[in-house]
Amino acid sequence: MPHPTEPPLTAGTPASVGDRAALRAECRQLRESLRAQLTLLKARKPFELAEHKRVNRDETDRARAQRIHDRAVARSAAGMRRTQARAERQLAGLDGDRERAEKQALATLRRDHIDAAMRRSYLNAKELNGLATVLINDLAARGIRTAADFRRISLGPAPGGRGTSVHWIHTTSGGKVHVNGIGEHRAKELIAWRDFCLRRAEAGAPTRMPPDERHRLAETIERRRTELRAQHRDALKSDEAARESARTALDHSLDQIGRAALAADSSAARRRAEFDAMAESVRSLEERISDLEGEAGGFGLRLRGLVPAPRRSTSYAVGEGGRRVAAPEPAAARTATGAGLPEPTTPPAAGTPAAPPGWFWLFPVLLFAGSLSVGGGGVSKAAAPPWIWYAVQAGHVSMIGYLLTAFVRRRRLARRTGAGMPMPAGTKRLVAGWLLAVAGVGSAYDQHSGSDGSIASRVAGACAVILLCSALFAGADERAGQS
């Protein structure tokens, strides 16, 4: 017949070794999945950085397209302003151009008339006093037949440089000739006759433009005005066409950039959704692993189960095959549960702590580390055998690793799940026992009271006494609470 207060089977009992192995295997698979998911999640930061660069690049492309459009519009506007200003200046100067054209045309008419009149004025003996027909024929033989054939007469050296000075007749073609018989008196007569012919021709020259020539000039000016106005209109049309072309190019560029950005945003949204799903999967895996660690007491270095089951009075019966099974609930409990009343629970044991291990657990770690660095682990290397000295060093390192592993795992588990978990039971006794052993070995092999090894062994002994007393008092309190 089963004992009425026998504790239930938990993950820490030998009967649940198979379940704990299955939980370890499941937790191992979950950790592998978690590592794979975390490896995939590492790509999120480079992805977000690349997306940020892409967005900045799109903004740069849009700004570049806008600058190209603005430059094209400004260039077209500057060309239009230059064309308009030139056309306006030319239009404003058309009236002055008309007056200048009329003056130039009149001057041309007068010049042509005077030249024609001078060419019609032939040399003759009637109009030239003192020039005989023979002399006129000599002048004609030298190319001087009319008043238009010579310009002036000058005094110069004789041909060949012999004799006195003679009179030279300068022709309109740029040359000069000398005719025997032309002296000072006859030279004056020729110049006076030419001046008379010139005054007569100028007096007969027209002083006003003919009507047909004036009409022709007016038509030319009006045609020029029409051309300038057409240039002004063409400049406006060209500017409008350039603006429209620049706007079309800008719209095309912005449309291409927008379509590419929309496709990239859609792809980025899908990728972010994948990353969010991965993050949710990671959170689920972490929660599942935490639940498994809480159920089986962790999967690290341990001496026994870390989460003891709450004690409650449960009746057991022997079933088929000799296995223990829970006895059926009393009728009163089933009635209370079926009636919707809260199920009676047993408060947790008073000795079970609900907080993670405190920072004071780092004091033994610092003590062991300081003993290794200062006092040789509490045993003098010169006094103790080498194997004992190395064993003490290895024990210190093992205790440091054990305490740090247990402390870090429980603090991390408390940070993830929020549930407190104490250090493994018996840790204080284990640390105190090792410190007492080190103190005993150090005292036995070191007889020099002033040495570092003796001082370290005394410190280790004092700390061992303190930890042992603390462990004994904690055990007494736990037994008192359970009773």
C-alpha cells in the first residue's frame, strides 16, 4: 500500500530520465532552429542599410532630373530673352534705318548723277581758253578726254630727272601724266574748268528721292519688320517647345524612378514581412526553450533538478505492472471543481526562493581568482608537493567555472522569462567544503606563518566558516518553514 505523503515523480527523479532525454533532444533541435533563425536575422541590418541607400539614391535621381529640367528651362528662357531683345532693338532701329537708307540712296543717286555729268563734259577749245586743238588731242592721247578723267594738277620733277620742274596731271585711276605745253597758266585753266563742270553737275543732281525709290525702301523696311516680328514669335514658340520637351523628359524620368521605387518598396515590404516572421519565430522558440528549461530544470552543468515540484499531499495506488498511479480525487473536491469553485492549492514551500541568484555569488569567484593570482591558491608551492599544488589550482579553476556557469545561466533565464531560479542546492556547502580543504592543506604544508600561502589559507578558512554557517542557517530556516 503506497505511503500517503510520498512525493510525486518529477524531472529530477530517476523515473523521468527518458523524459528528460527527450526534452534535451527537443531543446537541442529548438536551439539549432533558433541559431538558424538568428543567422538569417543577421541579414536584416545590411538589408535596411541597403534600403536606406536605395531611398537616398532615388531622391538623388529625382533631384538630378529636376536640376536637368531647370537648367534646360533656364537655358531656353535665356535664349528667348536674347532673341527678343535683339529683335526689339532691330525693330526700334527700323525708323532710323529708313532715314539712313534714304540718305544713302540719295547720296548714291547724286554721286551717280555727278559722275555721269562729269563724264559727259569733254575737253574743247571753246570752254578752255589758251588750249589749242593740238594740245587737247595730246591730252586725249594720254587718256584725259573728260572732266572725270583727272582730279588735280601738281608741280614735280621732270621725267628722267633732267631739267626744271614740270606740271603733272593726276588721273582718277591713280596715275599721273605729263603733257608738253601744259604750264602754270594752262594748268590753272584745266583746274578751273573741272571745278566749273563739278559745280554744274552738283547743281543738276537730284535733292529728293524719287517716289518709286522711296516706295521700294518702304517695302524693304516693312519686310524687315515682318521678319523681326516672325523671329520674335519663333523665339516664343521655341521656348514653349523647349519647356514642353524638358517637362516631358522630367515626367519620363520621374515615372521610371517611381516605378522602380514602387517595385523596390514592394520587394522590401515582403522582405521585412519575412524578417518580422523570423523575429516572431525566434521569440516563439525562445519562449519554448525557456518553458522546457523551466520544466526540466535547465540543460547546463548541474548536480540535480533546479525547479523542485511543490509539495502536496497526494494519495497513490498500485496499478497494473506494479506502477504507482494517483488515487482518484475525493468527491468533495470534484464537487467543488464542477461547481465552478476555485481548486484548493497548496502554497509553495517557504524555503523555495523566487528571485534569481544575487550578485554576492561573485564573491567566491573573486576569492578564488585572487587566491590564484596572489597566494598560489592558498598552498605554498615550495612547501607542498607539486601534484597537490596543481590539484589545488585545478580545483580553484573548476570552482570558478562552475559558479560562473550556474550564475550566468540563471541570471539569463530570469531576464528572458521573468521567473526566478536559485543556485543549485548544496552550492554553499560545496564551496565551503572546498575552502576548508584548501585551508587544511595549506596549514599542513606551510609552517611559515608570515608567508603568502599561510595568509591565503587562513582567509580561505574564515570564508569557509562563514559560508558553512550561512548554509546551515538557510537549511534550518527551510526545514522550519516546511514543518
